Amino acid sequence: MSKFLKKLLKGVLADEELSKVYSSFDMIGDIAIIKIPDSLLTKKNIIGEVILQSIKNLKSVFLQRSSVSGEYRLRGLEVIAGDEKYVTYYREYGCKFLVNVATSYFSPRLSTERLRISNLVSPGEIVVNMFAGVGTFSVIMAKKHQIKVYNIDSNLDAYILSIINSKINRLKDRVFSIHGDSQEVLRSNSFKDRIDRVLLPLPERAHEFVDISINCLKPSGGHLHFFSHIKSDTKSQVVPTSEAYIRNLFSKYNFEIKHTQIVRDVAPRIYQTVTDLFIFK
Ligand SMILES: C[S@@+](CC[C@H](N)C(=O)[O-])C[C@H]1O[C@@H](n2cnc3c(N)ncnc32)[C@H](O)[C@@H]1O
């Protein structure tokens, strides 16, 4: 994607300006979201128009004005070409998702991770997705396996979209959505000791939910997929640093780390990682 963007803008921007263009952008259905450095903001509309004209079926190009933030993990967006339209359909691994890029979190960059985790699931499992967003992880795993998944999200818009996404993928009898704070929802006894697998895809705050996620795992134990943000000067140290963090965080529990990997870079020297753990109760 990096070379693609520079190639598109060659002849439109001077060589010095081209060298400042960020390496990639997100394509979500017929919407493109790009970041532009401050020094090129005066060129934002030309850049947007070139992208709009060059990609077939693209309807809107948004400038990402602020990084993902707040409880709902939203980013500030400004339309720079095409329609000011925030809702689109996004397709992944044979599933279809209705997404609103302004009111709910969604990232196409987690696609490989969604497939990886869905490949670890076994038929018959009961899964909780504690920070489900529009329900992408849940739909992809329930499409592959005969399982039950409970989505939880505190953002009303994400919750509504997750219900729609369960319905349009014909998974109404496998994927269920609950609106609320995961801590509160899981505290209710209906989840205690009933769950095989819990996803915690909220790297900024997952550490606050360790006890409650383990509380709902079956007495025979269960799997956690725990997302973290790890600071590291070198890429080679990210996995060892992440596993040391996990060992400390889970020290009062009996557990085995099955796997840790980098999901993506989120800022200079900050990486998102995921660790798969099995908890013995
Ligand atoms: C990083 S997004 C993950 C979205 C989803 N897993 C995906 O891959 O698209 C985190 C989600 O957690 C939700 N969230 C944040 N705090 C929460 C809480 N305490 N309880 C439930 N959901 C929460 C946000 O609204 C957001 O949709």
C-alpha cells in the first residue's frame, strides 16, 4: 500500500513532499481513511481527490484528524474528498459487516488476528468477546464453528451494529450481544464458571479485567486471548517483554502461556501484542 500511495501522488506532489507521505491507509468498504503530516495539510483535498479518482468504487476519503482515543476507541475524521458518509459494508473471510467509522471502533488491520484466533476455536465452545466492537472477531469464529459467542460492548452504536452483523451473517442463534461495561456484565452469576474462551481485545485496559475474565472460565479451565501494549526499543525484545508482563500480571493464577506475537506497531517503539493463555482453575 505504501508504494501504491506514493505512486498515485507522483506528479501531484513535489518529490520532497512525496517523501513525507505516510506509508499506508485504511480501506474499509468504499471508505478510505488516511493520515497526512501537518506539513502537507494544505494539500489534503488534492491528495483526497487523487485517491478518490484512482480507486474503483471508492465513495469517500477521510483524513484521520486524531488518534484513536476514549472509552469507545474512536478517531476524529474529516471528509477530504467524496461523500461525507460514514457507514459502509466491509467484507472479510466470507463475512459481511456493517460499520460506522465515526461512531464505533473498527480496524481492517486486525484481520489476520481475527482469522488466527478463529482457527484455535473448537466446536461446542462458549466464548465471551469482552470488547466486541461491531462483532467482527465473534462473527468470523462463529461462521467457522458451531459455537456460542457473547459480545459485550459499552458503546451503544457498536452494540447495535454487532446485532445487525450477527443477523446479516445468519448467526442469530450463535452470536448474542450485550450492551454494557464488561466488568458489570460478567459479574452477574449467569457467566460464572460457564465459559471456555475469553477475548480481551482492549490493549490499553485489558489488565483491569484479569480477575473477572478468569472468574467466568469453566472449573476445568479455559483460554484467554489477552491484548497488550508493549514499549520496546527493539522489535526482538517485544515478545519476551510482553510475556514477562503477562507472568507478573497473572502471578496469582496457575496458567500456561501458549503463544505471544506482535499484532502491529501502534506508535514509535510501542507494539500491540496478543498472548494466548490457558488458565487452570
Ligand atoms: C479496540 S476496540 C475492539 C473492537 C473489536 N474487538 C474489533 O476487533 O473490531 C475496543 C472496544 O471495547 C469497548 N469498550 C471499552 N471499554 C469497555 C468496557 N469497560 N466494557 C465493554 N466494552 C468496552 C469500546 O467501545 C470498543 O468498541
